[in-house]
Amino acid sequence: MAASGTDRAPDTIAILGGGVMGETLLSGLLRAGWSVDEVLLSERRPERAAELADRWALRGYDAVHCASAERIDAPDLVVASGDKEVLAACADLGLATALVGG
């Protein structure tokens, strides 16, 4: 996947949430040759997640993902999701977004 409209692969991939899906994505990336230094796994920030959940009427885990994405300092970060409410919340935070599978 190209990063931010370029033809190059991203330098870093962030996985927001370490549940079953996040761990599956992580293991696939590592098996595909990504190093652990190139993959970030989010940390939970409950206080920020609560604020975002309240503002955007998000489910708790969606709010945690938005709060985690907000903390990543990467100019080419794109939040990809099939959930339009999550994307609206992330866009409001100034993050680039991409609708997938919807």
C-alpha cells in the first residue's frame, strides 16, 4: 500500500488495538518481513478515549483507537476504517482518513 498518495511503502505501520484482529495483523506483517521496529502497537489512553466517546458517541474501543492514533507523531499517518463514525472523529482530530470496505 502506498503512503499518502506516493508510490513508496510506509516506513512505519501503526496497529490501533492489540486484540485478536490487531495481533493477527501484527503476526502477518512480521511474517511478511516487517521488523518490530517498523510496527507500532497502540497503548490504551482511557481518559482521552472517554472524552472522544462522549463527543462522538463512539463505542469505547473505537474511542481508544482514535485516542491512540492522535498520539502517533507521523506526518504520513492515515487512519483506515470501515466505520464512518470513527473516521469522522479522527478527521475532527486533524488526521487523514480512508474509508475501506464500505
